[in-house]
Amino acid sequence: MRACQHRYTVAQSCKKFKTQKGSFLLDERAYELLRTSVKRFNEWKANQPTAVELVEAPLAGLSLAKADLSQVNMKGADLSGADLSGANLTGAVMYRVKAAGALLLRCRLDEVYAAESDFTAADLSQARATSANFSRALLQRARLDHARLLDVRFDEADLSEASLVGALLVRTAIPSNDVNMRDAVIENGSRTPRLPSVDFQWIAEDAMTFAIGQWTPRPELPDEKVSTFVRNLRKMARGDDETIKGFGKLIAGLVRSHHRLSVCDSIVCVPSSNAEKTDDPVKAVVSEASRITGLRDGTNWLIRHKSAMPSGLLSLFSDEGKHLDTIRVAHPEVVEGRTVLLFDDFLDTGCSFRACRHLLLAAGAKQVFCVALARRLPREV
């Protein structure tokens, strides 16, 4: 029995355990399930009425990919070299956690408290964190490439030789100068378009299409009565330069941080339904995103040679046919072999997206991802 790697003596209401390395507070069932099967742990945790305790738990080197560790108390836990790729750590307490060399690729770190923790040489690439606290944490040589950081605190944290290539930082200050910030998008101003609170809404009928937020048309409401996101959509439609640049930065950050969109090499916009319109804010957003990311600017690849009736006027005409008849690909030889991000401001019936995607694929595009700022919801009666 002495040869066993883990030998426990249960004491104090099955909460304190003793091992050859010392004692720690732990939920025995949680630890055993997490150590043996992440899938079973996630199922078990979903049925727990109270928070799960993994205080000072020895989880070093374990494979915890896609584990649901939200709201879990992991104070002082040892996660050195552990694989937490895709894990959900929303609201977790990670105070003084040892996570040197850990893999946290594409994990959720919203509202995480990770003060004084050790993330030396950890890989947090494409991680998403909102209102997280990494004060006085050790992040030397850590990788946060293409991460999305909103209102994250790094007060007195050590990020020497860390990498934030292509990261999106909104109201997030980096205290160290010895950081690789190549192609990072930094925006601390209050006039930046605010990200919607909902996650990316992938449209079920087409896995290549998604909208960032959602919007219900209520033109009778003044700007001060609508959300910040909707207010910025209105300002963009009026041609406000600052807002257009902000949305361009937003799209650029998503291209760099989202694992699907990062493969795109070109960005194109759906042409306005008015063929005579010259000051299209959608084109301006695409041009700004292209300038920041280096994607090929395809604002003139799709041309509306004849005006089309807007989709909302008559449902009978809300089909791809009217768009296929009025839009053409200007330079098919440029489109061939490209992975295209097709952008528009609103997603309503999806007809314009489907028509433009069909035209681009017919011209030789390799893949076409469709991105809209907001999905238009039906108005309540």
C-alpha cells in the first residue's frame, strides 16, 4: 500500500486530505472524477448545488482539456504542465495557482481572480478574458497571442518577454515594455464600439455565417434610450469616422483571435442595395479592418450594377435571386484560391450573404466566411 502514488486519509467532514506531499483541502469526488475523466466531471459538476472546491489540489500534468471549471475554487492548486485547452474557467478563483508551462489555449477566463499566480511560460493563445484580475502574477515568457482581453488587470504583473502578437486589448494596460505586441489592437478610449454581451451567434442553417450581436429595430427611440452597441450602429450608419474606425478595429481583433476567421486572407463587403451610393460605411469598416490586419482589401470585388429593393420592404423579394441579378464579381482572377471574410452590417434574411457567397465561390474562392455586426430580430408587437 505504501507504493501507491496517492494515499488519502479522510478527516474533517471529508474535506481535508493528507498525501505524501502534504495536506490540502479538496472535494474528494471532484478530484477523483477530474483526474480520471473530464467528461464525467463535467456531468457531475452540472448537478452540484454548491461550488466545487479544489483548493491546493495536485493537478500537475493532467489532461483537463474542455473541463468545466467555472466558479471552482482552485486557490493554491498545482496546475504546472496541465492541459486546460478549451476549458471554461469563468469566475474561478485561481489565487496563487502554480500554472507554469500549462496549456490554456482558447480557454474562457472571464471574471477569473488569478492574482499572485505563476503562469511562467504558459500558453494562453486565443484565450478570452473579461474583467479578469492578474495583479502581481508571473507571466514571463507567457504566450497570449491572438487573445481577447477586455477590462483585464495586470497591476504589478511581470510580463517580461511575454508575447501578445495579434491580441485585442480593450481598456487593458500592459505594465511591461519588454512584450512582443506586434499587430496587437489596443483601444482604451471610451468611444470604441462596445462589444455586445452575447457570444458569437453561429447561424444554424449555415455554419459559415455568424453575427456578433443582435438588434431589434426601434427607430422611434432616441440614442440615449438604446444600448451602447445599438447607438454605435446608428453612428456608423450616419458615417461617424471615429465609430467606423472603432468597428474596423473590432473586426480586425476578431479576425486575429477567432480560430475560424484567422485563416482568412481577404476581406470583402456586401455591396449596398443602392447601386448609386458612394459613401458606404460598410466599405469604410472593411477598409479599416484590412489596413490593420493586412488582409487583401476586396471592397471592389463585388459590384452592384443595378439597385435592388431592400429585404425588409417586401418578403416576396427577399431571396437570393434579386441579388444574383444585380451583383457581379468584378475581378474573378483575383478571387480565385482566396479564403474570404464577407462582411455586412446587418443579418436579416441572409439572402444577400448567400448570394454573394455563391458568386465568390463560383469565381474560384476557396472558402467564404460571412460576418455581420448584428443579427436583426423581429420587432415585438
